[in-house]
Amino acid sequence: MKKLVGYIVAIAGLIVMALGFGTFKLDVGILNDVSAVYITWGGVALIFIGVVLTMMSDRKRSGREAEVPIYKGNEIVGYRRR
């Protein structure tokens, strides 16, 4: 689920960055008073956040699968994460 959110945030960042470069001309009242440089850097920040969210979701999934048993003699007394 986090991976999907990361992709959506990254795509939104690409759209915001394209607005900052002037690729698309949209009349958005909020963005009229903001410099194009700030809009572009906001898009870059959204892309970065999306990539980080996507990478974090992979790391947590692989951590859940890596559990090793703790033995006391021949008996398993518990599990620990690797």
C-alpha cells in the first residue's frame, strides 16, 4: 500500500514540476503569486518523498520474512528478527 502511495506522490511531483517549468499553462489561483522556481523545487521535493516512500515499503516487507529460531538444546524457545 505504501508503494502505491509513493508512486502517486512521485507522479504528483512530476506534474507540479512541469507546472513550474511552464510546460502546462493552468490558471490556478493559489499558484499565481508563487515564483516558478519555488513550484519546481516543490515538485522535486514531492518526487524525492515518493521515491523514499517506495523504497521504505520494500525494506519493511523483507524484514518481516527474516525470522530465525532460537534454540535451547533441541527445542525452539523463540524467534528473533534478523
